[in-house]
Amino acid sequence: MTLNNGALDNGTLNNGSVTQSDSELNQDEATPLRVAALVLNKGDASLNGLSDELANDSPLVIELAQFTTDLEMALNLVAAGEVVTIESKQSTLLLMPALMAAQRKLHPHAYLAGMQYDQTAQGASVKALGQAKRDLAKVNCQRSLFIDSEQRHRQLDNSQVAFDSLCQLINDIAQRTITRDDNSRHYWFTERYQARVATLNLQLKPENEPMSHVAMVLTQGTGRLKASSLLKAERLFCLLSGTSEAELSQGLWALAAKLDNIKMMADDSKISSALLALMQQNLHEFKLSTSPRFALTLQASNIESLAQEIVSMSDALSRVFKEKGQYKTPAGSYFTAAPLGQSHLAFVYPGVGTVYHDMLSELHHYFPALFARLEQQGDLKAMLQADAIYHSDKQVAEQMSLGDMAIAGVGASYLLSKLLMDEFDVKPQYALGYSMGEASMWASLDVWQQPHLLIDKTKSDPLFTSVISGDLTAVRQAWQLPLDEAIEWNSFLVRSAPEPITALLDRYPRVYLAITQGDTCVIAGCQHSCQELLKELGKRGIAANRVTAMHTTPALSQHDNVIAFYEQNIMAEAVNHPVTFISAADTGKGIDRGVGDQQGQLSPKLIATSIADTFCHSLDFTALVQSATRQGARLFVEVGADRQNCTLIDKILKNSDREQLLDNRLSSSANHTSQCCTVPLNAKGSSDIATLLKAIGQLISHRVPVSLTVLQLGLKRQLALHQQLNGNDANTLSRGEA
């Protein structure tokens, strides 16, 4: 049944909660609304066929004409127990009593809890929040829409804008997404166990006229939008396998022929559908292949680019096989003729300082269930230091304290570890960390029972707030400085081998060689002394402008405190963990072994002592990487924000190869580094999903077991969407994910 604006009197709801008469009801008397709302975007679903849950409740349809009048009409009908839809060209808004939704086992995207009018925006919001029984302090998102008075005569256009704004807000709640004023988007974080609450304020008339504003209060529903597909017609991904160069070449040209057939289709929508079907079939066939020796990945943004990737890969195959090397393109296509396999796979965890503004902001669209699990397990907002990382002002993230950066760095590594292991079923054989990255690996790989407990400790413990950072009390004690003497501390990145720096340290007692990393080093200490040492060294240093005494002699006084800080209970099954954990505490001493190898098992004390040894001594990341390769690690996947460790490891391995050549000791048995590969999961300035898919493609080509289920399910949903848009399938109202 379709209703028009005159079907019902434009009066008040039964609850007296929308339109107020001259005898205006007190806001405290307004009963909270409990209206379940679902947005059905055209193509995702329509009401041509209803699901079983609503089979006996045919909705009353209101065609959008005048937004507030239509919404009031719908709410009056819902108050009477009806199911109602407001429909526009783009979207359908389904409204029903919340109790009915629960009885039908539907999962609403949101609940409309309050709707009130006033002559000011603030007044309307206060009334609506009062009706909804919500505190303004608990509102996570406030949006306002101001309609240009000069365009007010365009009633339908303005109504469409208002309706779209409401639908977008409901969608954002269901997708757990915040849209900032600059239209950038990120995950909608909340305090643990707190639901998302939003307000929408619409200005209907010139300011201060009677009832010129309407405010609505929306609260989080039990439904979530489906995960976005990692693959689509604008993000193509194909896999080919074979036992020889000839088989791979044959597969490439067979795929090229299929693309030629698709190109002949005249309709763009049919081309898109055909590409999705092609990828779906391709992944299915690859999954059924009996683990052939070689695999290659092709990635592109459209059909023409994919054809070019095929040509480029075909041209490169002979050379790659001859050199037993690798070939990759900027688009992400990848092939190696020397696959390393899962037995050489190492997860590498970056240290403090790699986190950046808006990092990982795309991932929740594609892995909503993962984010929901992480929210249940701990305080995700605190784990990622969301208030700073996702602040509208980029400088807030850049000015984070050492402790906050450490927390966010561990959080990013934890999230990416769970993504790789839980969603793609990738399991490492080895793990190592750069500096504080060692704490990340214990937190991320199911060793510590409650890694989230370290969040509050890191924020409050003097170790991070004042001893080795902030006031640097450990440094003051080591230098025997009076309390009124300021410490001008800094660290500098310098391109130099460690030996020339070490030779000068005796003359600069307040300068320390903190880190050795390939062809660069980091010195730290008194800023003036560091600058003098660099001048004598004849090198230019890049100031980090970061206050931390980690990896310097003054930190040695805190060794016992660091042990106490990191001595955490471990999982029962972690005692004999399958991963080999490699620590700089051992490799710095020239010992090639994993933590716990000598003792035969892991223990809280052993782990904490290993972290403390790394924390309090100079870090030789070069030695750590070289030791890892000697122990068997070859395929290094950086599990954290940005890709700084990949850059360092590439340089370290390249220098190691050069040294072997100069020593004339390069042999098949000694060639550890020339058959190594680094794989970043994230890169600042690049798309989260593009970088992730490149990493997945590399791992597959290296014959690491990778689950394709996430890719396949996304394609399945994309194909269903295309079929619905093309009218090839009856659309139904699907349940929201719980």
C-alpha cells in the first residue's frame, strides 16, 4: 500500500514526541521512541520480495515528497504497530517497532530514540536527548544540515538531501564509521561496552523562527553492514599456478584470451559482472590445484591494465626462471621462481615511532567481524590510541608521547597480526621485533594472557612517563645533574658504520650509540654533544626530536623495573609455542637461538628478561636480522604500521650479500640473504587494501598457505549485487550480521 502526504493528519505522534502543539508537552514527559531502522540501498535489497521474517507484515510505502511530514507520518504508523518504508530513488528506509524487529529476529541498523522541534539547534537537541534519555557527553557523532534559504522552494530536492543525510548516518552507525568534516572516514571508536549514539539536526526555516530546527537521536542497532569486498571490477586479482615456465605461460595466454572475449561485450555492467565471475572461477580453480611448485599473482585496476600486466609478466618469466629471482609490478603483480614457503616465514614487528595519522582507517569496511571481536576482547579505542591517531588535526598524532606511541604501535601490530592469522590463516615460523617491537610480538602471537593490561600501565608507570622519557630521571641520575639543570636530549640518524662512531664515544661521555641498522646508526644523548660528535665525524645527522633513553647506558639502571613491568602471565599452550621468537638480547651477544630454546620452554620471567635486555642495551638490528637468516628466516613480513623495517632489512641483506662477495665466500650453502624477501602489510601514503592485497599476492607466490575464503565471499556478494542491479535475481531483505 502506498500512502501520500494527505493519508494521515500531520499532527503529533501518540507519544506526543514529534510535532508539538501550542500546549507544548514538557520534554521530560516525552516517551523515548523505540523505532527500528534499516536502510536498504537500491541494488542491495528491495521490497519486491520480503524475507520470511516480514512475510506477514507487508510494509506501508511512503514515497518521499516532504521529508519531515513523511517521517512524522511514518512514525505515527509505527506507533500504531505498522511496518513502514519511506522510499526515494536511491534508498529505502524501513521503520518498525523495535519489539517487532526483535520478535522477527531482525537486526536493525539503528534505533530512532528521539525526535524533537525547537527554534534553535541546541534547544531541539536538548529536547531530543531528553526524550531519548541520553546524555550529551555520550553522543559520539553530531551532524547538522543547513538548507540554503534561497533553495527552499526546491522542496523535493531539499527533502532528498535531508533523507539521504539520515540514511547515511544510519549506514555509518551500521558500518561503525565516522565521517569527519573533511569527508575523511575512519572506524567509529567508543568506550568499551558503550553503544554508538548520534544526533542529526536539520534547520528547516530561518534561525529563531518557531520550530525552525528538528533534532533526531539515533542509537546503535544490533545489525552491521556486510563486509565490503576486497575484490571488485576496479580491483582485479587473479592467480595462476604451474609446475614449469611453460605451464605458467600457457595459463597467462589462456587468461588473456578470456579477457579478449569479455572486452567484446558492449555493456559496461556486463563487463564488470564478467570480470567478477572470471575472478571467482579463477580463485576456485586455484584453490583446487594440487599445490604446484609455482604460483603468480596478477593485479590491476581495470581490464585493459590487467591485459598489460599479463604481457609484462609473460615477458619477464624467462629471465626470472633463469635468475631464480622475482618480478613485481607497481600494480602488485608478483612472481618468484624461488618460493620460500611457510617454513621460512617470519613476522617482523616495528618499534616506536612508526604510527601515523589515520593509519589502518580503511580496514574496518572489509573486516567488520574482526573489529567486533577485538572490541569484545579489549579496549580497541585505547589500544590504537584513537583520540590521537584519528584526530582531525594531524599534528596531534605527530606529537604523541613515547608511551602513547608505544601503545598505538603495539595495537597496530596486534590488529594486523589477527587480520593475517584469523582472516587469511597465515602462520609464521619465526618472529622478531625492532626495539619495542619485541613487546608487540609477545602481545600479538597469543603468548601473553592479557596484553591489554599493559595499556594503562604504559600510560601511568614512571618508567615511560618520566624515567626513560619525559623528565629523564634515569639520565639525570647517571649524569649526576642537579634538579634545576635542564637536560637537552635528542637522537640523530646518521649514515655511518658503527665503528667510526664507537671510536669517538670516549671523548663524548654523554653520547650513546643507541641503534645499529644497516648502513645507518642512531646516536642519542646530550643534543650539543651529539652535534659536536657529528661535526668531528664529518657526517650530517637527522634529528628525531624524540625524548627516550632506551638503548642507552642510563637505561641499564632500570633493568629490574623493565622486567617487573613486562612479567605477564602467559597462555598455558604458549609454554611450547610453535613460533621461534628471536630476540636482540641474544643476537646482540652473537647467539643464534630463539627465546626459550636453551631452557626448553617459555616462561613469564624469561620473556620479561629478554625484553629488558633489549630495552636497556644498544640495539644491533643488523645482527638481529643476520641471525634470523642463519636460523632459517627468509620471508620477512612486517606486521605493523608503515614499512620502515622492510626498508632496513632490504638494506641489511643487500649489504650482507656485498660483504660475502668481497670476502669471496659466496657459495650455495652460505647464500642466506640473496634468497630472502620482505613483505610490508601496510605503507603510509598508500591504500590499506592495495598494500594488503600486494602482500597476500607475494605470500601466495612464495607458496605460503593462504586462505582465499575472504576473497571468495566478497566476490560472491559482489556478483549477487550485480545480478540484483541487472534484474537477474529476486531481491530480498537480508538480515544484518549479528
